[in-house]
Amino acid sequence: MKVKTGGAGKAAPHAEYIAREGEYSKRLEKGEKLEHTEYGNMPKWAEHNPSEFWKAADLYERKNGSTYREFEIGLPRELSEKQRIELVQEWVKQEIGDKHPYQFAIHNPKAMDGGEQPHAHIMFNERKLDGIERDPDQYFKRFNSKNPERGGCQKLNTGKDYAVRKQEIKEVRERWETMCNRSLERAGLSIRVNLKSLKEQGIDQAPERKYMPSEARDPEKRAELMAFRQSRKDTQSRQVAPQDVKQGIDSTMQRFEAYKLKQELEQQQKIAEMEKARLATEAKKAIEIERQRQAKAELKKAMPSKSKGMERD
């Protein structure tokens, strides 16, 4: 799970992105699956079109303020599409309820191993609904505690320091872990999710790098990930000694480092080629400038002799 925020000017484009609308609809044409979209708690002026709300947030929210907060959550592929939708709806009901305008979408692109990679984008506005009707301009104004009807909706999560926010995110992750595992149990599945790091679980093992769905389409990255997983699987199935496990993981990490080095060398080569081309262009310019200078000098040198000849006539 990732918890993100978006600033002014980013809400409407992000809503379009998660709903796969506009230019992002091309992703559906390429085979990506949009399992579900939904929105709720919108003010009257946006209750039939959530994009109007996000456009207003971008327009009227203060420039250094946040226009939305987002939960980006990986969903168990073992659950059915219907079960995943119900899980996200349950999460929205618990965490957002009827307090904030929200919009969410469930994407399901192909994972690196060829299977499904379902995940949800849940974005919501942090201004709390209070039953007072406001037009778009007033909705995003500063909250007036003495006369709420004269100001905008109250914005939560303001004035909190880093430590408080960090603790809140930890608690959010714990609540999601509990809800997700409850859903898996209801589905009769034995697997469980654990959002704690390997270090927090007391496991001495190199963590697997997480790739974005767009990176899953890179054949080299997909091959490296498969090699990493196979190496880990082989060491676990053989139940080898700890030092051998470490060697297997180290070997895989070395392959990762080799790949990164290859990428860096290729980038350096590109830069060198660009520099070579630039120097060649500059050399050509210098030669042309020198040629023109010499031509002018020759012309200037010839001019006096011609004048003298004319005087003799």
C-alpha cells in the first residue's frame, strides 16, 4: 500500500488517469483491464460528473494545498473480480464513509510472471462534508469555525507533523492488512497478506524489488525478476544451509547489479556519442569560419593591385 497526495492542478488529470479516460483510454485498447470504477459523496454541482469536482479542486484550492489524498493498494489475485470490488467498497466505507468526496478504480494489468496484477487507486478530497451547500468557489475557501456557512469545508489533516502522519500511515496499513486477510478468510483461502517488512518480521532475506505495472512490460526487467524468484524458490525447496541461501541471493543481486551497470554503460555511451557529434559539428563550423576568413583576406589583398592598375590607365 502507498499513501499519496496531489497538489493543485493534478486532481483532474489523475482522476482521468485512474478512470482510463481521455488519452489514457488507449491502455484499455492495449489489453489492460479496468475492472471497476465508482465515485460518491460529491456535492450537488458534481454529483453526476466527478471530473467537475476535481477540476474545481484544481482551480480553487490554494496553490500550495493538496487537492486529493490517495490509497494505492495491491489486491490479491486469488480473489475473484467480484470479491475484489467488494473488498475495496468495504475499505472505502470504513476509511472514507460519507465524510469526503471520493473516486476509485480497479486496474488489472498483466504482471511480470504473466498472471494478473490487480490494484486499486482510491482518491478522495480531505475537505469534510458538513451538509452546507456551497458553490465550487466557496467550497475550497478557508474554513470559518465561527460561521461555517460563510467559509469553505473544513480540511482535515492540517497542522500535523511528520511523526504524526507517519504513525497514521502505519495504522492505515495495519487496518488494511486486517481487512484484506478477513476477506481472504471469508473466501476460504489459506493465504494471508503481511505488510510488515522482512526485517520487521525477523526474516534475514533480501527483499524483492517492487515494479510498477509499466515496468512489467520490459522483457529484461521481467527476466531479472523471474530469475530472482526462481533462485529464492530453489534455495527454499532444497532447504540448504543458511550460507548457501545467502550465496544464492547474493548471486541474484549480482545479476541485478550487472544489469544496472549495463544500463549505466549504455547511457554513458549515448552521452559520448552525442558529445562526439557536437564536437564534429563545432569543428565543421570552425573550418567554415576559417575558410570564409581566408577568402575575405584574399579578396582584400587583391583589391589594392586592381586599384593601382586603374590609376595607370
